[in-house]
Amino acid sequence: MRNGWLSIFVTLCLCVLSFASSAQTDFAVSPTCKVNVDKISAVKTSSIDVVPKTGWVEVKNPDVWTERWPHYDGGVWYNFNWHWSCNDSNELKQPLAFSVEGMSSAGAVFFNRNLLWKDKHLVEPLSKSWNTPRFWILPVEGLKQKNNDIWVYVVGNSYESPGLGNLEFSDITTAYDKQQKRIWNKRALFQVNLVISTTLGLVCFVIWFFRRNETTFLWFSVSCLFWVLFIWNVINREVFPYPNSLWVMKTNLTFFVLYNVCFCIYLLRFVKTKFAELEKTLFLVAAVCIVTILFIPSLMVNIVFAVIFLLCIALFIASFCFVIYRAYKTKRRDYILLVVCLSVILIVMLYDISLLFDGHINDHQPLSPYTSPVITFFIVIILATRLDKNIKKIQRFNSELEQRVSFVTSNLSSSLYARHQLELENVRLQERIHLAHDLHDGLGASLVRSMILVDQSSSTMSNQQFLSILKLLRDDLRQIIDSGSLTNNKTPDNPVLWIAPVRHRFSQIMDELDIEATWSIPEAWEIQPTALQCLTLIRVLEESLTNIVKHSQARHIDVKMYYPSTTHLVMIIQDDGVGFNVECVLNHGMGIGMRSMKMRLEKIGAELNIESEKGCTKIIASLRFGEGESAE
């Protein structure tokens, strides 16, 4: 008897505890009438279609036949012979109801040889009726006062405590009330467990998905997954998708082992503890247990399952003790609440285990199915305490942040004021540098040109000539001032008009110095440059021509501008003078004009290349319009 109970408890199918209740033979069906069970007998049979004439033995109800026929797998007929009687010769005036709390594993019920009900599968894979209580109504017209028979066919396997649960007679109202209570205890409560566990598992998984470092929630969701699979096997009425009832028990215990390991790891992670080697060892032991479960023969199922179940209980108790230790050390409220929750579970578990060895448990309902709502209640409280703690941390952080922001804002205001002053000063410096470059490139070139004209003049210059030179200098100065604001400047209609003023100014001095000049300029813009780009290129041209006149001793100058492509403009100033050291001029500060040209071109996204040797010096300004458009 106890072995059968232990195998049932190993799979945590506590619904069948009523199998171990005490026998009852008299049932009151009304204030004046009762039903008396005269005899209960059982016999082994090969199938539901065969009712043996010999081999019948008297039994008590409920019955587990492994006490009588050890290791027997197959079918058994139960016959209940009964009669009803009423006080003062009153007639039975209302129908009777009789109920069966369950049968392991499947079966059929007959009343006076008439079929009332049978399971869908009476051969492997067998249906599961031990988790489903049933009752039937017997009309008065079909009852005999003497020698009524209830025939029950049960088929099961020795490893799952085969037999018949409580069979009772009562009035319809009482039978209905008992049926509702039994359905709640054996099915609805497990369905509630299923819904709660699924919900908690999904919530924790979503939390972990968005916060991957919170592995506590992952382990809890995984443990919920295995618990849901376990509960589903408990309430499922059919063996599918498993090949037979033995595999149902094996897979269910496998789910329980995995659930127990994952739940214990969850407990360790909850109290901020991670034992990597211990976790690997647990999974290794779990793997060994699962392999043993899957390959154990049916004759050794009860013993092996009991040992594995006790190992799981020991692991849970060890984890529970460690949580108590951590709660004692840290004094954290959520740890203390977890200890209370686990204590309730442990007490319930010990109580239900004690029921296995109690011979009078008919009036006691196992409490383990109620632990899931208890866990849910405590999990909500624990999460609430953690949420409260996190909110308080956030509030403290916000307060400190507000003070810090106020302090930083004050410092930032001072820094911004100082930065503003620096930027104003920088703007002034940039304006001065810009003005210096314009004076050097524009007015400086005009002064040099004027000095050369005066120096190269063969006769004394008249006042009118000096006045003309001064007017040119004035015009150049005015151009520099006007170029400071490009809002009113316009690009010349074509390159010839654009370069004409510079060509005119330098032609006179080149004639005086006997320098031959060649100008190769396109007649139209392929892509029209901006005003800033035109001014920059003209400054580069003026500075280049001024340097040639002052230093090169050249006899020939070639000015060329062309479009290598539709987005590329190149201007080349070439002379046949003495040349110069390009590296010294550009890198060692020996040429202010050259550096000025380079800076101007860089501002509009253009490039300056200088090639110089004796007899050939090239100043190449290259402008790509895709890069230079933003320069304006």
C-alpha cells in the first residue's frame, strides 16, 4: 500500500490520496433510506470482454491490487453487490447517485450489466481516470430492492498504484456538491496552478529579456516552464503524445527534477549568490537522474523514483537552509519574506508526506496544490518590497542629482560667460587676420605694382600720373573693404570679365619689365562659382603675379584656367623664372603670401599645389564644386 502511495507522490499526483481511505458499506441516501453494500469482489481478467467465473476474491473499497497481486499489469473486474432499504417499509421515491473518485489508470462502469461510461482507451496508451471524479444518477425504475450490481472494469500497471478509488452512494444533491469539491481539488486547482505559473513565468521572462543581467528572473521563468509541463501531464486525461503510461511517469518525474534544480538555482541567485561549480554539479547530477529515469525497467520504477524524489527534497531543504543563512546575515526584508514563503511550502510538503503513512486520511485534503497561489502571493510582496526599495533609491538619486545639477549649472554659467568672452576675442582676432591677408594680397600687390612703375619710369612722372596711381590704390582699398561683406557681391557673367581688372593692372607693369604674358581663359562658366570663390581665386592670382614680378626674374608668364570635368575648376600660373624652395617657403614661415593663399583656398574647399625649379614654377589652384559649395 505504501509503495503504491510513494510512487504516486513521486510524480506529485496527489489527487489519488482517496485510494487509501477506509472502507464504507452503508450509505444514507435519504432520512429514511439507505444503501447497503453486501459484497465487493475482484478478479483478474484478460480484457473487458471476458468475465471470469472463477478466481474471485473479496476486497475492500478503495482498493490497490498490487498488495494482492504484486507486479500484475492488466485488467481487473470489480463487482459491487448491493441493495437498498427504507424504514417503516417506505418506498424509495427519488433517484440514487453513485460516484467514483477515480481509477488507475482507465476503466468502464456498468449498472446491472448496462454500460454507463467507459474511457476512450482501455489498451496502451491508456486513458487516465485517476485524476477525474465521476458520478451517475440511477433512476428509481431501474433499481431492484435486492441484488443490484455495479460492475467496474479497471486496467492499469503495477508501477502506478493500479486500482479503484472510493465508490459511494448518496442523494443527487449531496453527490453534486461532492463532485464539485472533488473537481476543484483534483482538476480546477491544478488548472489554477497552471495559469498562475504560466503568467508568472512569462512576466519574469519579459523582465529578463529587457534586463539580461537580471538572471534571477530567467531561472524563475525556466522553473515555471518545467512546472507547467509537469502540471499539464497531471491534468491531461490522455497519454498522448507519449507511447504509454510508463513514459508519462518518466517524463513527469524528469520535469520535476529539472524544475527542482532550476528553482534552487533561482533561490541562490535571488539572494545574490552564484556558485558556478555547484550549478554545474547540480546539472550533472540531474542529467544522471534523468538518464536513470528514462532507462529504468518498470519493475524498479517505484524504488528508483523514490530515491530520486528524496534527492530532490534534500536539495530543496539545503537551498532553504542557505536562504535562511543569507537572510540572517543581511537582514534584508525581501530575503526574510522569501524565507517565510519557503517555510510555508516546506510545512505543506512535510504534511502531505505524512499523509502517505497515515491509514486514516480520508478526511484530509493534500495541501501541495495550494502552494502555487501561496508562492504567487509572496512573490508579489517580494517584488513590491524590491520596487519600493528601488523607488527610494531613485528618489535619493534624483535629490542628489538635483543638487549636483544646480551646482554644475552655476559653474556652467560662469564657464559659458568666460567662453563667450573668448569667442568675442577670437572673432576680433580672426577679423584682424582676415584684414591683414586682404591688405597683403590686395593693397600690398597694388603698392608693389605702383612702386615698380615708379622705379621703372624713364622720366619724371607728372602729377597726373601720381594721381592715377593713388586712385588705383584707393580703388583697391575700397574693394578690400567691400569684400568684407559678400551679401551684395555678384559673380561676374563670364571668366573674361572676372579676370579683366587684374589682367589690365598687371599688363602695364609687365610691359615696363619686358615680360611676355599669355592668358588662356574660357569664355563662359561651365559651373558658375560663388562670389567668395571668385574673390579667393582672384587673390591667389594677384599674389602669384606679384611674387613673379618681384622675385622670379621671369621673361614669360602663362595664366591658364580650364575645367577638367564639369565639377572641377583649375587655375595655373606658370613662369620661367629662377624658382624657389617650396618646402622652406611653406613649412618654415618664409612666405606670408604663400601661406595666405593656402589658407584662403582651404576655406572654400580648394587645394593649392606648388611646383618650382629653375626655369619653371607652377602655382596650381584646384577647386571641386561639390566640396566648395559649403564654403560660402
